[in-house]
Amino acid sequence: MGAEKFTDLMSALGVSDDTTVVCYDDWVTAYATRLWWVLNYYGHTNAKVLNGGWHRWVIESRSITFHETEPEPARFIATPNEAVICRIDDLLRRYKDDDVQVINVLPEGMFLGTENPFENKRVGHIPGSVNVPYARFLTEDDLGMFKSAPELRKILQEAGLTPEKEAVVHCQGGIATTLGFFVLSLLGWDRVRAYDAAMAEWANRDDTPLTLEPV
């Protein structure tokens, strides 16, 4: 969606440049973080993700309504921020740089090329990339909330990742990518970008390197 269409959509939903937006889904899914990331990409940094999502909200007996909201139109201006996105040409140039760490948040089977549920033309992972499946960032109970900051830091440290280097996060189609991006941002990492086109692009071209070798 382009900036003009996003401007019209948010304005129609009653979101102004000053509105705090809380993003949620059934659980803490990547769709909530996807909306959060898109808002940030279009310059709206006053956005949050509801930890535990709708599921937690309901089981904690918080207020709900079945009435449809009819917001008053507002003035929203989308201003794309290219600093939070990584395009394929840039990644092709820099994926081997010592100062860049590519983080693949797909399940291990997709990372190793033993599974190809999206029927990509080729399988494997970007050489040098590190696999941290996005599910590891969430608790394993019925709520599936984000793990604590110390737990998240430990997961990343054990994977050999550091906030001192630039991080480029990706999945298959840019959805789970944003969950990983959100976690890094939550921990204060300030050099994070999303390879939004992800493996849907990379694994279906002939000029992009892939490997089956485990890291």
C-alpha cells in the first residue's frame, strides 16, 4: 500500500498524527506487529502492541463491546521512513559485511531447506544469516505473550547477535519479520531494518545466493 492510500485509510479510521494506536490480534501474532511496523514505516511512531492480544483481554474479563465504532475522520499524513526497511539491492551488497547481521525468523526446517511450505523456487537461507525462529520470542502457554526482556536478550546473545551491529530481519513474506523487528526495538536496538520482501523475493530469483549449510 502506497503512502497516499495509507494516508486515506488512517484518516478515515480517525487516526491523526497525534493519535496513540494500539495494535492487537487474537494473540500476540505477527499481524499486530505488522501493523505496528507499517505505522512506524509511515512515520507514525506513537504505536504500541497489546501483549497477549484479544485473547488475554477477554480471559482477564476486561471491558468489551459488540457495537461497531464509527470514528470521526482525522488528518493523518504518511511519511515513509526508509531507515526501517531493507531493499534487495542493498542486502545483496551488504549481507556479508562484518557490521551486518541477517536474522532469519522462520522455523528451522525452512531455514535448513528441509521444508518448503510456500513452494519457493529455491530453498535454503542467506549465507551467514542466523536462525532465531519467531516462536522463541513468545511464551509457550495459552497466552503466547512476549517473553521477559532478560529472556529475550539471552536468546539473542546465545545466537551470537549483538545490538552493536546493524540487524536485518526477514521471514517468508514480511509478516513474522515484524515480530522479530518489534522484539529488537523493544530491547532498545536502534540499528534494525526489515527485509520486507523476504524469502518470497530472495528465494524466487536466480541472482541471490542461498545455502543449505547450517551456521
